[in-house]
Amino acid sequence: MTSDGDTVPEPLAGLPQTSTRDPDATRGALEAWLATALPAGAEPTVTSLDAPSTNGMSSETVLLDASWNDDGVRREHALVVRIAPDPANVPVFPEYDLDRQAQTMRVVREHCDVPIPKVLWSERDPSVLGSPFFVMERINGIVPPDILPYNMVSWVTEASPDELRRMQDATVSALARLHRIDRPEERFAFLPGADGDRSPLTRHVDEQREYYEWVVADGGRSPLIERSFEWLDAHWPAEEGPTVLSWGDSRIGNVLYRDFAPVAVLDWEMASLGPAELDVGWLITLHAFFEDVATTYGLPGLPDFLRCDDVVATYESLTGYAPRDLDFYNAYASTRHAIIMSRIGRRAMHFGEAEMPADIDDLIPHRAMLERMLAGDSGRAAGA
């Protein structure tokens, strides 16, 4: 039951295993590491440590409260530690370049007014916590939860239509401002897509094919995902739009809000260079995914929020650029998400939280939505 007395849908009731890390050991290791990262005499103490479970099944996130001496004054610091997952924990992605994420955030902060937490340290040495990590400032705000999805039972469903519209427009504005960073190939030369050996979209899709092959390396190929790649090849855009910094995981579950406006844009592990439509399609489609879940359980959801036509119109009004080929990019976003969810389903089986379904494509919770997109019903599938 939720705090409002509503019944939790059974498949969503259990939280997935995200880490086997020992909190006490992590706390001690971070306290000792801070003593080496800070100036002599800082005498850091970690006063609390928490690992949130409502969002994120990729990098580990640890919330940290610490104090240390700063110019003779004892000061309190609210921090966030992002830790690359242990390979033994069956990570969602094959590679986690935490230092690259930290570098991306630093460059964005330098060249854009979108709120990005300040990265304080990036530690490449895996001996400290067993994996590389970075430490950033903690921003006060509230995030739309993934579990239970924000469009089912959350502060978002309690918002008024005007508040939801303010939240939507502010989020699209943040995306537009990220995409306006000039000379992205120069400023983000360390990101995928900057080498110029292929077009950014071609490279992006090729990397997703490689990711799919990694996911199914131990067996259990997905006919639906493979059919999706065939559909994408057959519906390839005639022309790619301008190359921008692509946030990569552009969804409201990766934003901290205050008064329905973003105060921190988070989770940069999927950042790359590519067409703006990669982010626009991801923002639209990931909400459509949660709407599909809500419909499955007979819940009203938020059908008037983050609708495709509304998002595109707002984005165009802010940038002067009209995103195009959204049927392709929404289907591509749904395909990417299908690969991720297939991996998460296999991960759940590893931890004994699920069993292999009779049909391998049932590991994709938005299977019906993706099938509608491939059948040409992308408007209904992605909330046009």
C-alpha cells in the first residue's frame, strides 16, 4: 500500500537490487579518502550516509553529509557521490566513465546557465571504493520518482495543470539551453560523436547495436529489438539536424525540481554529440513509457503532460529549430529503452528477483508500445 492507501501493482512493488555495497565500509572508506583529498588539518568526518532506492539502476548514488575544518572553521557539507558499479553486480551498461561524466558537467557549467551541480573531485583510482567515483555538491530539490512511477502516485500527480505546464516548459527550456552551447565538437571533444569518422547519428545507432550484442552475449536474442533495428534502417532520416551536446538521459526523473522548475540536471553517463532529436525523442518517449505502465494498471496517469506536439512546439519557440523525423527518433528512443530494460530484466534474474519469461520479449515492459511504433502508430504510442 502507498501512503494514500492505494494498492501498489505487484510487478512494481519490489525494489530491484542495485548494489551489494556495505554502507559502514563505504562510510569509513570515504572518510579516509576525504582526509587525503582535503588540505592537511581538515580532519573530515562523515556524519551520515544514505543510498536512495527510488531512482537509478545504473551508477550507484550515495548521499553524504560530512564536516571538516576550513580556515579554522568547522563547516558542514552536503555531498553526492556517484560510483561506477561493481562488474560483479551485473551493471546495466558495459562501460562507466565517471571521469568523463564529471568533465562533461564541468564544461556544461562553464558554458551554459542550466543548473548543474558543482563537481568537487573525481577519483579514478578504483582501490578506494572498488570502482572510480566522483563527488559533487548536493542541491536541495525533489525528483520525480521512478518507483513508483511519478505519473502514478507522487507529488507530480498532485500538481495542478498550471504547475505541470510550468514544469514541462521549464524542462524543455533547460534542454534547449543545453543544445545552444556553441562549438560542441570543440568543447566536448572527449565525448562520443566528436571524432568525425561517422555521422553522429550513425555512430549513435552503431553503438546501440553493439550494446544490444553485449546484452544478449549469454543468449536470449530479442526478435522485437532486432526488428526495431531493421525498421530504423528502413526509415532513416534523409538529413540529420545540427550536432549539439546530447544530454543522453533527458528525462524528468533525472532532474531535481523546486517550485516545478529545474534546480539541478543530473545523470550524464549517456552524454554524447548528436542531433537534438535524440534528446527531444527521449524526453517524450520515456514519459510515454510511464504512461503505458499507468494505462496497463488502469490508472489515469498524466496524458496531457509532455505530449509530443507540445514539447516540439515549445522547443521550436525557444530555439528557432523545429525537430523533425520524430517518428524515427521516438521509435529509436523506445528501441534504446527496450535494450536497457531487457538488460535490467536479466539483471533481476541474476539477483533472484524475476524468472525468465516464456517469451524473451516480455522482458521489455513497453513491448506493446514499441510494436505500435513499428506498425506506424507512433502518434498514439508517444503521446502526440
